[in-house]
Amino acid sequence: MFKKVVGVADPNIVARSHLQKIHNIPDDRLYDDWTKITAQDKFADAVIISTPDHLHRDPAVACAVAGYHILLEKPMATTEQGCRDIVEACTLNSIILSVCHVLRHYPPMSKIKELIDSGAVGDVVNIQHIEQVGFWHFAHSFVRGNWCCEDKSTFSLLAKCCHDVDLLSWWMSKYKCTGVSSFGSLSHFRKENKPPGSATRCLDCKIEKDCCYSAKKLYLNMYEKSHWSSTLSFYSYIEYCKSMGISDWPVSVICHEPSIDSITKALQNGPYGRCVYDSDNDVCDNQVVSLRFFGGHTATLTMVAFTESVCKRIVRVFGTKGEINLNAKGEVQLYDFLSQQTIDVGIDFPSSASVRRSVMGHDIADFCLIDNFVHAVAMKDPSIVPASPKEILSTHLLVFEAEKARRENRVICFDE
């Protein structure tokens, strides 16, 4: 089993120092560039690659060639060829690859897979899956933030929902996907929707108090704990993050060492202080993907920004003998057509006593993901990872095809 973190590469000295302190990493194992690691002899069993999306391909390929097993943040890469290159490098060098499709490791999602495979609802005819991004989270990440523009990162379906498409493929693995279509757009966060009298920056805006996307509310007032009450979803989510050991998020994204002064300066001068209707964002704020499977089975994914819930999924599975429902609270119910009874399905979560707070994100799925990867590497058994590199590649390629279908306004058919 892994004993410790033995090195870190990050251009941010604050992040490097933070990890060094937590894990007692020696100075000679601190790097400001990942290439300095692959340029020397291998000194660890595995690497975690969490670079920005568009910078996944090169370190993943280099680390695979160097013999490191890889836990790779999603998406695998931002181009089809980049994804293929990573899988090829891992295959040729016998590398265990786990891509952070955390939803496969979320116990309620695993339970749905178990129910489907057991035949509890008969043959699955249709699945409806909704990804609720969250109104302020989308503004933070996909309007003002790191994922706002395709040329800086990638399209929102790949960045946000590649593991949702993976889930649908996993649940419907009994059937081959034969076609995909998609509709979506940047419908709201556009310059033509900018309110009269508003300013370019929230701190200069006369109508900021009436705007739910206000950067002042999101960053300054949240940090001061003086605006939205703890009963509202925004503040509650921030408190949830803190309870998980993720302190100062999301303000830690806009400045390395948050304070009232540093946050104010960031909002005055940086991208996070811009009006959401006056930014350079170009990614979809809503998108629907329809998948057709052999035999006429179907599934739909809806990704939408405008929700109270943040990154919570709603799922309905319709089978010939019953249906499965997952609500935003992570509760699963099974309705049986024969008995006409609704059953509350028990979910097996890891004991909270065995899980460190720092890896309890995604409702404990982060812990399950990392624990799974550690065991796979320790046992030298790639089959422990729930999805093979080939399988992960196929679902990524399906996401690229869905986006192509949206752009070209057509149904893309695959060989049956």
C-alpha cells in the first residue's frame, strides 16, 4: 500500500509549500514544472495528474513512458487524438490508468448499476439523467473562470459531463450505442442580456444588489459571511466545502492568500470581477444529449446551469418491470410494477470514521476513487479499476461525437 506523498510539481509556490507541509516532502522533491520529474529516474509508484484540462495529454504520456501508474483528472484530454495517445502510452507500458470519473465511485450510482444488472427493473428501456450545475457555480467556473472559453480549456459537455455520459454508457453496457444527437447553446450569459444601467465590473455596478450573479455577493460577502444566510444553498454549499476540509473555496481560486484586500483587488482587476453578461465566455450553459442503443433503448443527459442544487444529479431509470429514481439527496427508490410497491434502497457508504475529511468530496466518491486506485496499484491489478482504458476512451469519444452532433445539427449514427 502507498505510505506517503513523496513529491509535488506545481508552478504555484503557495500550493507547493502547502503540500510540502502536509506531507513532509523534502525540498529536493519540490518542482515548479512536471517535466523535471520525468527527466529524472522514477522515484514513486504512481502520479496524480491534475493539471488544467488542456494540459493533460503531455504529462500523462510522459509519465506512462516513465513507468508511473496514473490517476488522471477528467477529462482524459481535450482532443480525440490526445485521448488516444494517452491510452496507447499506458497500454504499451503496462500502466494502470484511472480517470477521475468519480460518479462511478459514488455509492448511489453504483447501486443503480447493481439494480440494473440484477434485473430488478427488467430490461432498461430509457434513462433520464440531469446534471444540475448550479447557477452561481456555473458563473464562477464557466462564465468567469477557468472553463469559460473553449480555446482556454474545452467545451462544457466534455469538461463537466464526460463522466455523466460515461455513467449512461456503463448503465446501458448491455446494449451497443448506435446513435447520438444533441442540442444546446449559450443561452443566457450573453452581452445582449446585460441589464440596463449595469457596469462592466460588479464592484462598480449600481444594480449589483439586484443581481444573483454578483461577484461581490459570491466572493466578498461570502468571505465576510455577511450576505446570504446559512439557510440558502449558496452559503450552505460553502459551509459543506469547509466541513470537507476545502477552506476558502471559491475565493481561493481568485487569489492565493484570501483576505478582504486581496479579494477586492482581484475583483477590481481580474476576470472574476467581471459582469457575467460582459465576459469572454463562449461555452454552452445548457445542453441535451440523446443516445440511442441497439434494440431501440434510449437515454438522455441534460446539463443545465440554472439550478439551486450544485453538481447534484437526478436520475430516472425506466424498465419493463419497474423504475429506479435517484434524487438530489442521493436517495434511491425502486418501484416494482408487479407488487406496485416502492422500496427505499439502502446505500452502503464507507464509514466516516475511516475517511479523512480532505478526501470526502463528491459525497465521499473522491475517497472511493482514490482508495480503488491505491488498491489497484498495490495489488498490481488493473482489473480493480472499474473502467479499462479502452472503455474510458470509448465514452470520451462518444462525448466528442455528441458535441459534433450539436454543432452540425444532425444525428450521428454508428455501425450496429
